[in-house]
Amino acid sequence: MKKIARKPVIEAPKRRLESQPYKPQVRTKSLSERQAILWNEKLSKNEYTQRRLTFGQYVNVMIRDLPRDYIEWGILNLNTEWAEMFARELQRRDYKFRNITT
């Protein structure tokens, strides 16, 4: 029997994995945040008690259902629109904070 010389197998050089550029993760709004935003868009301006929070610990919770501590914190630390709604809610809950003019 004749031995057949085999051709040497030449493998292609393995491709090096190139390092990918860093892509920071973009925070997307959660489902509850999007639901709260849609809910708020349907309301008129004067229905502040029906508004739902679109941020923080109490996402998608109505302003009227928030604890008093959180409302007080919001009045001191949030922008004017939310602070105003929180202040109105605090006035609604506690008569001491209502403006009394005689």
C-alpha cells in the first residue's frame, strides 16, 4: 500500500477580540414612572391631589397618599411645581397651614 502524503492543514489566524469602547448605561424610565407621567398628562392643572409622583421612593403614588414627612421634605427640596403641589396638599391636610385672612 502506498502512503499518501497529506497536505498540511493551515489554520487561519485566530482573530483577537478588540476591546469595545465604554458605553455608559442610560437610565430609562421604569414602567411605573411612565404610567405616572401618562396619568399626570391626562389631568387638569387643578387636580393636584390626583397627581402621581414620577420620581423617587413613591413612584406612581398619588400625592394625597404620601406620608407627611415626605411632603415636608418635598416642599423644602423640590422644584417649584412639585413643591407647590406638596404645599397645597399639606394645607389641605392641616388647617394650621392655611392662609387665614380677615
